[in-house]
Amino acid sequence: MSVPVSRGNTGQSFRKDNRKGYLWVLVIAIVFCQLLAHTWIRNRSTQTLVEISRNQIRLNSALAYNRALGVERGRLKSETRVIPIAKNKLGLRQDVFQQIVYLQGHGI
């Protein structure tokens, strides 16, 4: 069983087929690199969105805490709280004019 071999342009047709094979390998490699880059970019964008969401939650929590502190500060500075403490614990009176101390000096 012998296979007939053509002795004409066998080397040139093999080179053309080989070039086509390399071309397909190059195309597949480029597509693979594009898919890899696309996957990496999508992954990074998803991670960035998750991080932004977490930071937004932290910001909202900090703003709510700041508002609560403002309300507490207002409550602590209110006259209804300060006046009884000044009268009972510090012994201050409401008669302001008798509590003023005038300093006498030569320069002013």
C-alpha cells in the first residue's frame, strides 16, 4: 500500500498551511488576552462599587452619630439643665448684679 506522493510544490503548500495555523494561534491568543483584560476590569469595577457602597454606609452612620451628638450637646447646654446645677451644686444666685466684681485700677 503505497501512498502517491507529488513531488511538485509540496514544500510551499506546507508552508502556507503552517502560516495559516500560526495566524489562527495568534488570533486565538489575542482574543484570549482581550477576554482576560475584560474579566480583570469587570472584577476591579465590581470591587470598587462594593467599596463605595461600604464607605457610603459608614458615612451615613457617622452623619447620624454626629446629629445625635449635636442633639446631646444642645441638651447639655440648655438653660433648663444649667440653671438648676448652678443654683443647687455651685451655690450661685440669679441676682447677677450683686455677683459682679469690679476691679479698680489706674490704667483704664
